[in-house]
Amino acid sequence: MIKRLLSSEFPVIAYNRTSSKLDVLKEFGVTVAQSPKEVVQNSDCIILMLTNAAAIRELLLSESASDLNERTIIQMGTIAPQESRTLAQEIIFRGGEYLEAPVLGSIPEAEKGKLLVMVGGTENQFKKWSVLLQHFGTEPILIGEVGTAAALKLALNQLIASLTSSFALSLAFLECQGVDIEKFMGILRQSALYAPTFDKKLERMCEHNYDNPNFPTKHLLKDVNLFLQESESLNLMSNSLNGVQKILDKAIELGLADADYSALYSAITPKE
Ligand SMILES: NC(=O)c1ccc[n+]([C@@H]2O[C@H](COP(=O)([O-])OP(=O)(O)OC[C@H]3O[C@@H](n4cnc5c(N)ncnc54)[C@H](OP(=O)(O)O)[C@@H]3O)[C@@H](O)[C@H]2O)c1
């Protein structure tokens, strides 16, 4: 994502907790900061792409970096709507502005600037920062106020988890029944049930090969847990997703936390 900004009019200062991960960016002439405080002091806008809300708090709301006067924070990771709204309040309290801009898409889309960027904030914020966000995805979309884009992103990831686990279960069932998987796929591809993600994950599942993930099992479980917490408070009957949560828990137990999330197939049908 930082590389996408290199050819833009926006000068970039980068920070990462593990500084060695930024060595590759130094070769492109990116200025690397030694602390979050250094970034906050020298930037008008701070883009966060961090694991979860706890990491955001540790980095941005710790003592050392807490004066956010006239700074705009754009939060692009996947967090819960309520977490996002609370962050907004705390950042405004410290004199800053906050908008959320979670994304659909992974490393290949990030490299090409083709992420789907969903924005939660005011219309003015959207107008002001669209030019910047267009470097990550050509058409950022304003969803509504803070919390709405976070909700939409979680709804999409709930679909990723549910579709993938449903497909994995049918695949495992048919393998156990001795049915030719190509015949299954041939019929599925012609039907309204088909989703392109099935073919993207088919080979990995058949070969139990989950190497080089763009999106790991542990992050899908994080998002399922966030979705379940929020839907409980909304009194939604989300029991189907509880089942998916158990499958993802089992995949983590099998040592597949950092593997591609299609590893949930191995939780459904452990390899002999
Ligand atoms: N990967 C995807 O395909 C994808 C797609 C859409 C959305 N997302 C979401 O975007 C966010 C980032 O994804 P990612 O795949 O880049 O996640 P990641 O591999 O977990 O890395 C995120 C970053 O967070 C930092 N971090 C984690 N805990 C920290 C802490 N306590 N203090 C300071 N820094 C901390 C990491 O620093 P270190 O390098 O030092 O560990 C790393 O730079 C997540 O919310 C994810 O769900 C990911």
C-alpha cells in the first residue's frame, strides 16, 4: 500500500513495529520513522493498517503518541463497528479527525491499486481524502457514518467464512462418498449456487496446500468473532456462524493459524 503512494503527490513516512520489514521500502527512498510519535508529529494524515483494535490502541493512543491535534486518522484494518466508533470518539477527544476505510481484496489487489475501499465518515471527509484513497482502489465508496463501513466489511468476511466452510463440507462429503470432484464442479459451475471463490480454493483444499497465504486462518477467525459479538448485541440468530467458528478454532488447533484460510478444509476432513 505504501508503494502505491510512491508515485503520488503524497510524501510518505512509514512506521512498523518490526522495523526490518520496512528495509525493502528504504530501497524505494521511503522515509522510515523510529516511533509512532515521530509519524504523528510529521504527518497531516495517518493511515493505519494494523491487525486489530488492540494494536491500534497500543500504537496510536499510548502516552507517547496521544496528541492528535489537527491530524486525520484513516483506519483501514478490519475491526468491529463499535470499536471503530469508540476510536473515533477518543481521537476527536485528542483533537484529531477519524474515518474508517476497510478494504475487500488482498495482497494482489493492494499491489495493483484494485482494493475495494469502503469509507465510513462524513461527506466532507470523503471528498477531502478520496484522492488519497484512490491510490489503493480506483473507486472508494462512501457507505455512511463511522461504523457503517466496518459493518459492511464484517458482513463480507462473514460470507467468506460461511461460503468457504460450506464448500469445504460438500467437497469433503463427496470425497468420502467416492464422487468424482470434477463432475461435482462441472454441475456447480453451471448453477446459481456457484461462487468464483470455490474455484480459487479448490486446488488448495484437494492438495491440503495452504502455503503463502494472502489472508490467514487467524484473521478470518478474528473477523468471525467480531461479527458474532456484534450480532449477539443485535439479537440476531447467528448460530450457523458459531459452527464455522468451531471449524476455524479446530484449524488453529491443527497449527494452521498462519496458513491460508482454506485450511478450514483440513479441520473438516483431517488428512490421514
Ligand atoms: N491480509 C489481507 O488479505 C487483508 C485483507 C483485507 C483486510 N485485512 C485486514 O487488514 C488488517 C491488516 O492485515 P494484515 O494481513 O497486514 O495483518 P498482519 O499481518 O497481522 O499485520 C498487521 C500489522 O499490525 C502490526 N501489529 C500487530 N499488533 C501490533 C501491536 N500490538 N503493536 C504494533 N503493531 C502491531 C504488525 O506489526 P509487525 O510487523 O511488527 O508484526 C503489522 O505491521 C487486519 O485487520 C486484517 O484483518 C487484511
